[in-house]
Amino acid sequence: MKKMMLLLFLLWVGGFASEFSSPNGRMTLSVFVNAAGEPCYRLTLGETPVITTSRLGVVLKDQAGLADRFAIVHTDFVQTNETWQPLWGETRQIRNHYNEIAVTLQRDEPEQRRMIVRFRLYDEGLGFRYEFPSQPHLGYFTVTGEKSEFCLTGDHTAWWIPGDYDTNEYDYWKTALSRVDAFRGQSYGEIAVKTIFAPNAVQTPLMMKSGDGLYINIFEAALINYPAMHLLIDQQKFALTAQLVPDACGNMAYLQTPEKTPWRTIIVSRDARDILASKMILNLNEPCALAETDWIKPQKYIGIWWGMHAGTMSWNMADTGNIKLATTEWSKLRPNGRHGATTENTKRYIDFAARHGFDGILVEGWNVGWEDWFGNWKEEVFDFVTPYPDFDVVGLQKYAAEQGVRLIMHHETSASVTNYERRLKEAFAFMKQHGYNAVKTGYVGRIIPRGEHHDGQWMVNHYVRVVEEAARHQIMINAHEPVRPTGLHRTYPNWLACEAARGNEYNAWSKGNPPEHETILPFTRLMGGPMDYTPGIFQLTMDHYRPGSRERVHTTLVKQLALYVTLYSPLQMAADLIENYERFPEPFQFIKDVAVDWDETRIIAAEPGDYITIARKARHSDNWFIGAITDEHPRVEAVKLDFLDPGKKYVATLYLDGKNAHWERNPMVWQIRKGLVEQGSMLKLDLAAGGGAAVSLLPATAEEIRTLKKLK
Ligand code: NOJ
Ligand code: CA
């Protein structure tokens, strides 16, 4: 190691690029400063360039930036090879194996300001971040831009959504980088707040495929005290440059040394499955920060929710506008007859959850303020502690506890975040007092403080503050409309899930999510962490609720089952109305059986935008589950059960698209096949257009081995 450092030092003094390899030699990183003193790097996979010479640096306000006139003064090299156990996740163990190169740069100027670029080179890719050590001439500083470049070798195909400071609730485009136009197709008004800022801007995670079959994913890890990173595309040179989300004053980040940025990440493989299997984002996050974690529980839940999106129920109790939180006499408002969160309705949901083994029941619209919650950019909308007169918090808490289930709290902030922060402690104390241990938060609308964005530094810090405060109260979080996750659930495992993408709800009231949508999400949004996508819709056409409506879920019913496996989350909703589960008990059995926490995950087949097949083994159990999904094309998927335990027999239950199933023409038909399988058995899964397949593999009892036939 010493010898190596000496060698590197000599190389740098001589002005050459220094090369480093990943632990198995697969990736090579070159680092150097160019003639202008700009820090540069290059990345190759085997012999294939992934990132060509790209510059690094940050731009500062009222002083020269940290981007040029640098010399390398020092380099540290460390190898790490460790394994750790996530509290919950897709696998029981995670290996963290990398070579780290920390390059200290000093600027040629009287102040001699220093910056460190820390690279972690994995066999699957690269992470790097900027660090600003304590030093005489850098204390408080304001970042106004970041120069991180990712220069690509060609006009790669990209699965992208528009760069936007406030929302990620778009469906994906697939085009060459040169054809990206962020404003294209943005005439529809179904997203609450959109702030697209340039035609050539896209969001991260950005998934790409090169002409010669390289899959490249660019993202970030451990986003703390900094704005989210989007990318600007040079559409002639195919160079991507970081674009940070500004604040109300046009600045990006206010920092004080010592400080560091999030990691910028590049994950790369010739096999798309490796992108989904990568744990690099989690590895780049800090270990768990919570002393006690036994109160954190992965879970399935139902809720008084889809009815509001389908239009049969309302969040608000009364049909009146112009409510004032402080003075409105809620008990005098006349109920509109469609209020979802009534005591009676909630009892029905509690009964159902207890009967079918769900842990939680989300109830939205339980608290006063929904009459004019949206669109007014109003500060005082909700207080998070006052129930509507027709919702009996105390009685329902008792009723739920008696049945061994829990209500899940809902805090829609309507993006009035100042209001929420003022009331947060009281709101969490109220939850504890009434037996709630999980909350779905929400940020629909334009942010207050006015001028801030959902993905800027101020809000990034807010989401973390909420998660930390929640942890102090032993409360789990599911955040809707936050910045997209960057693996922080390793550090804060009470942050079970986020929305931060276009969820199933869009199918209820907009042009919806195209059949390929769920095959893209794992390669993009899910790279940073679990999503509360809310699968499990069985009544797929909305004309059932709104005669004449053409809105619909763009999948078959069986594909909704498969999503429980293909869209990983420790928090999964069975999102449909309970009436619909009562109508279709056979496929509902899969939702009841499927696990939400896993010991093992096998990515069997995957191509972004086309298909995904995944098998997972439930945590502390011998049960396996398989989910297979396809886009708008039918597909046959062959799965060899080589992962089952040798010598053991399993009962396989196959939930398959029915005869002539088709997401648009005939979505609600299925067939179920059951039989014995063992290690090495082959399953042939026929997926309809926009369809899927779901399989449970449960160890067979002696009785089942006697009575069931081999699956054919
Ligand atoms: C948007 C969330 O995504 C949705 O799930 C929720 O029902 C509404 N906001 C109301 O809070
Ligand atoms: Ca949403």
C-alpha cells in the first residue's frame, strides 16, 4: 500500500493521469488535472470507455470557484471489503467492496483553498463526491453551480423525464440524447406543480443504453444538505453536466466547512439485470443512525384512499370553500354524504384488515382543512390534530387495537411546510397518544416558504428533519411528493418508502401510466429506494365508478399482482376498495400471501421499457415469490426454479393472465394453476399484452405432497 501511494505521488508530480482499478479489475478510473488545473476523470469498463475525459468542480458566489487552477497535493488510497445487514431489504446481506481514492487539490491562489474529490470505485461503477475541509480561507460559502460532467461516448438511448425542480410525476420518454426535449408533450395539466427549466434538462436517475449494449445509470447517493442533481445535455457532444435545483434567491446551497456533497454515481454493465441488482447507492450511504430499530416493521396496508381518486368519496367532509382553520366551527358544517374517513367506514376497513392479515389502515381525509386545501398557496391549511366531527379518533384507536391492527396517519401538508414544521412535534405527540406508529406525509402544491422548490436544499433538509423527528417518536415515514430518495433509508430505516414518481393513482384520473411504465421505474426512480406505488387495483376501468369515463389502469389484473414482487418496497398497499377484493377473492390470495421483506433476490430477466422478472425469498422463511411483467407486448417467460432448496417439494400457485387477456381490451381475466415443483422445475409464464404473472412457491406439507400433482 505504501509503495502504491509513493508511485501515485510520483505520477502526479510528473503530471500524468493516474489509473486505478476496481477490486476485480473490471472498471478503470483515471484521475488528473488538465493544463487549466481543472480536475478531470475518465471511466472505462474493460476496454470500453464509459465516461470520456470529464471535468469536475463547483462554482461559488462572491469568490473564485473550486474548479480550476488546481494541483494535486495529496492522494489517499484505501480498500474496503465488508458486509452489512440492512434492517429490511431485498437481500439479507450486502457486500460493500470498493477501492477508494481521495484526491486533495489545492488552488494556485494566495488563499490556497483546498478541496478533496473522493472516488469510490466498485466493480459495478463509480461514486465520487466533493469535500470541503476546514481551512483558513473557506468557512461559510454559497454554491451557485456544479461543474460535474459525465461525457458519454455517443448518442445513447435514454429513458428520461423532464428536468423539473418540483416534481418527478411524469411518464418516461425513450429517445436518443440528441432528441430529448423536456417541454415535449407537456400540455396536459395533471401534475399539480411543474417547473421544467430547460429543453435539454433531464432528471436523475437517468438510465441509458449505448449503441453497443452498455447500460449506464447516472444518479446520486446520500442527498443531505444540498439540492437534487439534474442533468443538462449537450446534444451535439453527448456530455451531461450537473444542474442543481436553486432556492428562492437563485442560489443552490449554503454550506460551512467541513462539509461534503452527495455522491455522484455511475453504474454500468453489459447486462441490464446488474443495474437492478446493484447495491452501490445504499453502500454509499452512511450506516444506520438509529440506536434502536426493533419498532420498525415492513408491512402491507389497505386504506380509505382509492375511493377519493376514483371519485366515489371525498377527503373533505363538507362541500364548501373558504375555510379558516382558526375560526371555522367544524361541527356546524353539513357533511356532503361522500366523506370517506367516517368512523363507520374506518371500522369496515379495520375489520377487513384484521380478517385478511394486513398490518395497517391508511385513512386520508380524517382531519379538518380539506375543504380548500389545494391551489391557494395558503399557509394555514391543516393542523394535523383536529379530526372531523364524524371521525372518532379515540374510539377507532381502541377498535383497531382490539383487533391487532393499526391506523396509519396521514399528514397532507399541501406544501405549506412552514406550517407543518411549526406543528410537527405536536402532530407526532398526537399520533403517539392515539396509537399511530406510521405516517404518510404529502407535499402537493407550491412550496411555502414561497419560492422554494420540492427538490432544493431547504426542502431536502426538511424531509430529513421530519424523518429524524419521527425516529425520536418511533414513527415510520412514507413521504409523497418529496425529492426522490437517494438511499437514505440505510441511515434512517424508519423512512420506509417515498412516492416521488408517477404512482398508480394517475391511472384513476389522468391519461394514466403506459403499460411500459412499471418496467422503467426499477431502472430509474427505484434506484434510490422503495416506492409507495400502491399496486393491487382489480377494478381496472374507471367507468365502473364514473359512467362514460375512459380512464383506466393500463395493465391486466394479474400484472397488478406481479408488481408486489417487481416493484420492491417494505411498505406495500393493497390499494383497491375492499369491495373489489371481496369480489375477486382468488387473485386476492396472492396479495395476502406475498412478503414485503426478503432474504434473497434473483433478477431473472430485465430490459428497461420491455420486461422484468424477479424471484425473491421471503425473510426468515422458505417461501419464494416470482413476479413477471411486460410492456404492451405479450411475452413468454421461462423461469427455471434452480434457486429452490434441493430435495424439497413446493406448492407452486401460478396466477396467470386469462384467455385473451389484454390490458386494454380484456384486462380483468385470470387463471390460477397449482401443482408441485422442485429445484430445477421449469415454469412457462405466458404474459398478455400489458400483462404479467405472479407465482407463490410455498414448502409443501405431507398432505399436499400426497394429494397434489406435479405442475405441468
Ligand atoms: C397525493 C398523494 O400521492 C396521494 O396519495 C394522496 O391521496 C393525495 N396527494 C392527497 O394527499
Ligand atoms: Ca402524488
